[in-house]
Amino acid sequence: MKKIIASGLCTISLFLVAMATLRSDSLTVLATVSLVAMLVAALSLLYFVGLAVYQSTEKPQ
């Protein structure tokens, strides 16, 4: 499950970076790359918080 989420995040960020580099304006590229970086950071933070909550509520076998 972790691999699926990680590969999904990588694919989305790579796609957004590719879309940004297709634009000719370098300021737009910089803004999009920083936006992608913030998005990935927020998603990974949410994922780790969710994982911690799930592990804390999970009953031991």
C-alpha cells in the first residue's frame, strides 16, 4: 500500500513538473515547481499523520 501511494505521488509531481517545463515563462515554471513541492510535502505530511493515527488505533494481534 505504501508503494502505491508513493508511486502515485511521484507520478503526479513528475507530470506537473513536465507540464510546467512546457511553458516558456521561467517565472511560471518556478512558481509551479514550488507549488508542486508544497503539495507533495502536504500530501506526505497528511499520509504520515494518517499512518500514525492508524497505527495508534490498530489493535495488537
